[in-house]
Amino acid sequence: MSADVLPLADAAIPAALHDARDGLRPAMEAAVARLDDATSAIVSYHLGWTRIDGVPVERGGGKSLRPALAMLSARAAGAPADIGIPGAVAVELVHNFSLVHDDLMDGDTRRRHRPAVWTVWGAEGAILTGDALLALAQEVLLDCASPHRADAARLLAETTRHLVRGQVQDLAFERRAEVGLAECRDMVAGKTGALLSASAAIGAVLAGAPPAIVDALSRFGAQLGMAFQLVDDLLGIWGDPAATGKPVFSDLRAHKRTLPVTYAVTHGGPAGQELAGWLATPADRTGNGSGDDEAALRRAAGLVEKAGGRRWATAEARRRVGAAEDALAAAGMPDGPRAELAALARFVATREV
């Protein structure tokens, strides 16, 4: 693990993430209860609420970053955090729609240290479950009490379109010999940045905030999304499998054109050229490579580092966090929510999972 990507104790997790987890669960359960029994069971498993056999588990789920942003954005608009809860539920549902489908498309067999949905319920089950989550997100927004619910639903629909566009680009990159850094940034802006941007603005939209506040929060979320993906890409190569739930060198194993890899290829001189040649060979997606395969992956990781990809991605993530904080500075929002949003951004840039 890089010295620049520091492990964090639970105490270092921003309070907004804990608050979001506590405030979100009842609303998420109410939303999931609208689904048919079979789909609800799959979603409950995917969200970490139950085991495969449906037995409840004591604790589970993801980081709740997107719901935390939604609830904080309502407060940034001068409204109670509860105003943002329908938006928090909606963005979390869309996020999980994307995860269920992405695991199937990428052939990833593990999610949050457990078998991915498609490996248990098949491709059909994963597709239908993702579709149900996406439809449910819009339903939750349109049924909420806010007079601005239609604006929030439009924001989420546009965001989903950009998210899908980013995934289309990501998959296309795997079949191309050359990918430019600007293209890779544009892909990330859609696949990751769009939903974080919407998450950071949707609570303010539901609260009827002025356009200046909504725009500042949206820009904050877009920069945060880029920082998040940069760190995620670093973890996809050098992250600890015990923390990430994925094999070491997982992104390299799939020959993914991530940001640090793309930078290394396009800016890394001889090391980047050697890395480009290796990327042109067929990827081993089994996760069960031989010793020679593991040696090749270690060599590729070393080339990314030698070509400057690791150093650049770490510095760029920090720069994007600074840009995110700058977007908040002149927006005229309350000090408390602004400070909590900034703390979330700094957490993103230093997280280990």
C-alpha cells in the first residue's frame, strides 16, 4: 500500500457518514419493501442486510458516501437533513443499480467480500435486480413530499444517462489499443463523477435552494468524483485485498484503462511503452492466474509506478479535493455543512477502501 493512501481507523471516518447510515436505513428498508419478494431478497443480500439464505446479518452495507452528500446538501441549503433523505435513498439505489450491472459486465465475482449477485442468481437475476433498483429510485423521488421533486427526478434521470455513457466508454476502452488521458477523464466524469455531483446537489434541489448553491454543490461533487475514482484506481492496483474485497492487482488483471494506467502509458516514456505492450495482450479475468501470471502483474504494477502513474494519481486526487473545497468557498452556505462536506472530500482522498 502506498504511503500516500493511508489506512484509517473507524474513528477517522467523518461523522456525516455515520449519520447517513443511521438515518438512511429505515428509508431504504421502506423503499426495498416495495419490490416483489424475490427481488427484495436479492437486493437485501446485495446491500449487506442478509446472507444468501435470507438470514439477517448484524451489520452490512457500503460507505454511504452518496447519501451523506445528499443529506448534507439539504443542510447546505439551510434545510433540515431529513429533506434530503428521499434524494439520499434515490442516489444510493442508482449507485447499487450500477454496481449490480457492472459486476456482471466486468466479470467481477466478489462485491464487499461476498459473492456478487450474478454469481448467485445468474445474469438474468442481476439484470432484473439492477433494473428494479433504477426504477425504484425514480419512484421514491416522485412520491416524496417536496414541491421540487420533479426537478430532483429530472436531475437523477440526466445523471443516470451520463453514468451509462461513462460505462459504455469504459467497456469500449478495453477493446482499444490506445486511450488518451482526456478520454479517460471524460469517462470518469460520467461513470463516477456524475452521480457524486448529483448526490452533492440533490438535497439542495429538494430544499428549493437558489441556483448558485445548487451549482456550487454540483461542481463540488464533480471534483470529488474525480478524486474518488483516482483513489479507487490506486486501490485497484495496490489495495489490500482484506480491505477492498478484491484480489491484489485486480484492475491490472482485467487490463482496465484506469487513470493511473492511462497516465503511465501516455506520459511514462519507455516504461509506459512497455506497459502499453503488456496491455495489448489478452487479459486474464479468472482471478486464478498461475505464478507466472502473478509475476507479470507485479511487473505491470511496477511499470505503472516507474512511469509516474501512481505519483500523478495521488497528487491529482489531492488537487481535485482542493478544487472541490474551492467550489464551496464562495457559495454562501452555512459554515457547519461546508466544513462537513470538506471533511468528506479529504476522507475520500485518503481512504483505504
